[in-house]
Amino acid sequence: MSLPDKEENEVVIDTSKMSDAKASSLHITESARESVWQHPSFGKSLFMGEFKKEILFPFPVQSDDDKKIGDQLVKQVGLILSELLDADLVDESRTIPEQAIRALAEIGIFAMKVPKEYGGLGLTQVNYNRVMMAIASHCGSTAVLISAHQSIGVPQPLKLFGSEEQKQRFLPRFREGAISAFALTEPSVGSDPAHMKTTATLNEQGTHYLINGEKLWCTNGLIADYLVVMACTAPKMVRGKEVKQISAFIVEGNSPGIELVHRCDFMGIRGIQNGLMRFTDVLVPLENLLLEEGRGLKIALATLNTGRLTLPAASAGMAKQCVNMARRWGGTRVQWGSAVAEHEKGSNRLAFIASTAFAMEAVTWLTSHLADKGNVDIRMEAAMAKMFCSEMAWQVMDETVQMFGGRGYEKASSLKARGELPFPVERMLRDCRINRIIEGTTDIMELFLSREALDTHLKLAADLIKPGADFACKKSAVIKLLKEYAVWYPKQFINLTLFTRFSHKGKLAGHVNYCQRTAHRLARTLFLQMGLHREKLELRQEILGHLMTIGSELFAMAAVCSYAESQVLKGHNNALTLADHHCRQARVRIKAEFKAVFSSQRKTAKQISTAVLRKDFSWLEEGIYPVAPEE
């Protein structure tokens, strides 16, 4: 199904029945999202029942010259990590050694993605993620320090949206080791930008902005030399209504008026400098405005789209470390006459850890290569990669803890003190948990993917749901919809995959063709849910979540099949076994997700939730000592 794209920033969702607050939030986010698809997208096509195999097969290959650059840098990083960075001490002391940070800065780690013309290393996304995978496998705190600085901090939005003057002024400083941060979240504002309270007011002379407000969970904020700060500038009128304008500014970390109110302490990644920051009349020069007023959220969303590619690499690095630890422990720890990994439960666990790590690596390198090629729109692929890898990393980490038993729950320092190998399983579990939250929680990823998956349908129905549209306009829209769907919908039942089941050759052909067939089922199920729930579909977050998970699983299945075939060419014939095992498990999960779409438990869950909030189940809370008094 094809259709011309609507003009950028046109809102195609009916807000006439929404509250003013919700309509305002939606208008801001819709205006900021990328509405034009300039390049093909595997993810977008997948949810429309089209499996664009040519985007994924054959698997992209890194050039020899580029690989040599990555090999050398990963080796240098490895030496620094092993000699200067005790990850368990970082966790205990909440401090990344200054000596290690300086050593990383000297080899250009804080300018990996800065173009060479501005003094940076100008790495490809593949090489950048190779470095991040290595660091994350050793120390989560250090990985987050570098990722927050480079993937979403000043370098990335500056590279994408900065003026030439801004690039010349700021980018060279990161090769010298300057650290940056990204300040978006506020104490009372998470993913809803309509309620952002930080303001940036232009002075009477028109030379500076005065920033006032608070920012929370600003990673690196407490040590940052430069920050990208999102703030509300003067509103503008749109169709007679006042619309909030969110703008982005480059702010120097030592500016007067910036107060470091509190350093947050977390379950994991305890070495990061993250906290609550207060801005009081912070003077920012006019020339430090990125793009123009009102474009800040667009900058933030575009930055996060690319920044999310780091999470799959970090998650895969941790999973690969789990393979190493589980192999060594599972193969030597004897229980009931056999090694732990030789028992059926243990072997199943180890197979899951290994095959899932392989799948996560496949997704990581595929999305990295697609980003480097630049001829594919990867906003959905990046979100699916982030969601899939962060969720699977948590399962891998949990299974690794279970394999280690009590030693998986014991700190590495304690293991070392009593003479055992200090496997940091406990620390890695705590570090891993944040990946399902940062740079867009799994819930937000599901909503983001849902919006993009529904984009074609919403654009087709735009004239029908447009507020104030007359009868003639709606009649024309209905005729247009009938023509489009009269052709498209039957194809989701009767299509070429019924007759070309083995169009893909090789041992993994069955899995690839399963993905092709299931793409049609996914598309028609999504369409059916649109028909059942219409404008209320956005409220059916569980349903949308199941469908988006299915899409992500299919994407990962196809990626792992393609990646396995590329590994066979390198002589790793047993990669097919890993891919086959992952795909078999993924198909079980997909079957369960489809079943859950039509589950009746959501009605019961809503009833119970409402009753809990009304304190109808207050008797269930008896016998405990509340952690804090209730107002």
C-alpha cells in the first residue's frame, strides 16, 4: 500500500474528543516526530504485511579498512579497562577513576562520533558500538558515562542540527576530553513534554536567554562541561490556540546559576554522576540556541532515535559476558555427579543464554550497519532493537544468576575474599536492569512503535477523522479507504507466501519464511484491532504492546538468520545451530503474544486496579509496616 506523505508536522490524529491537556501533549509530540519517510523502512513495512527481505539479506559486511580501525581502538580500550578500571570498586565507591577517564580521553573515546574535520575520530556506528560493547561488558557505569555523553549529549544533536559556527566552536573540545550531558526530564515530567516547566526567556536586548527550572536524572550533569538543555520558550498561536514551544540550548556546565542539588544513588550503574540540577537565571547566549525556537523536542526525538543504537550494543556486551561466565561455571561446577550445565535444566539454560546473546549481537550489528549505510529509515528498527535487546538481556542476566545459584547473588568482592573466582554476576544484574528504562522505557518504545506502525492507516483516514470536515470530504475519504483496503486487506490472507514458502534457501529457510507469513498475520491483526477499538485503540496499551513485541521478535528472527548465514561464510558453521535454537524459542513467544492480544484478563485487571486505588483491598495491606506515612 502506498500513498503520498502528508506535509511534515501535520497532525493526523483526531483530538476533538480529548481534554485540552491531552490534546496539547499530543500536538507537541506529533509536531516534533518525523512524519516524512524519505527512505524505506523494514519495520514500517513489516507492520503493513510486507517483509522487505532485501534490506536484511545478505547481512552487511564491515570493510577491512574500517575493521582495522575498530580492532585497534577496541584493543586500546581493553588495556585501559584491565589496567585502570576495577568495575567492582567503581560500584562500591560510586566513582570512576579520573586516571581511567583521562586515559580514555587521550585516545579519543569522548570524540568517537565527532567528525574528523572537527578533531574527532569520525567512527562508523559499527566501530562505535564495538567499543561500547567492550566497555559495557566490563563496567556498566563507564559505558553509561560515555553513551550519555556521546549518543544523546552535546556531540550528537550538535552534529545533526548545529550551525557550522557552533560545530567549530564546540566539537573540537570533545577531542580534548570535555564531557557533556542531556537535560530533558524534570521532577514532575517524564515522557509528557506538555508539562515541562523549565523556561528560557529572551532578555530585552535580545542577546541572551535566562533559563530557570529543574532537571532530574541528568546523567553526567554533575560533571558536565556542556549540556543540551530543553526549555520552554515563548508560546506561539496555532489556529487560535496557544501552543507551547520547546527549544534546545547548549549550556556551559560552569555557568553561574547552575546548582547541583542532589546526586542520585541507584540500584546499579552506581558510578554515574546523575542527579537533580537547578537552573536560576542562567545566562545563555543567543548563538547557543540549536536550530530555532520550538524545535527542541524534534532535536530530542531525533537524537534519541540514533542514541538508542548504543543500548543494543551494551546489552549484547553484557549477554556475551554471561556466555563466558556461564560456560566456565556451568562446565566446572559439579552437582549430583555431573557439571551443572550437563543437567537438562542447566543445558537448556546455557543454550538460551548463548543463542539469545547471538541474536542480540545480530540485531546490534544489523542496525549499526543500516545506520552507516544511511539509505534506510531506522527509527523503528532502532526502537525494536533497543526494546528487544534490553528485554532479552534482563532474561539472560536472570538465567545466569540462577545458574550460579548462591554465588550469583553474592558480591564479587565477597567471592574473591574467600578465595573463589570473582564473577560479577550480582553487579551485572543490577547494572543491566536500567536498560529497560533509559532512553525510552519498554512501555514508551511500544507506544512509539505503535504510532509509527499505524502511520499509514492514520494518513489514509486523515480526511475522515479531521475535525470539522464536511460531508463531501468524509464521503470522498470513505471511498478512498474502501479502494485501498479492498486490495490490501485480502492480500493479508491470500498472498505469495502461500505459494513460495521456500523462496529463501538454506537451513534457516523455514524460519525466514515463517517471518514472511507472520508479517501478514501481524498486519491483519493490527488492522482488526483498529476496527474493533477505533479511536480508543491508543488506550489499549497492552494490545499494542503485544503486537509491537511480535514485530520486534520477527525483526530479530530475520536478523539472526541473516547474521548466521554471514557467519557460515567465515567458517562458523555452528552459527546455524544458535540461530535455529533462537528462532524456535522466538516462535513459541510469538504464539503466546498473539494469544494474549485476545486475552480477557484486561477487563479483570482494570476492575482490580480501580478497586485497589479506592482502597477496597486495604485489608490486604494489613500486617506490614509501611515504609512511609500516608497522607
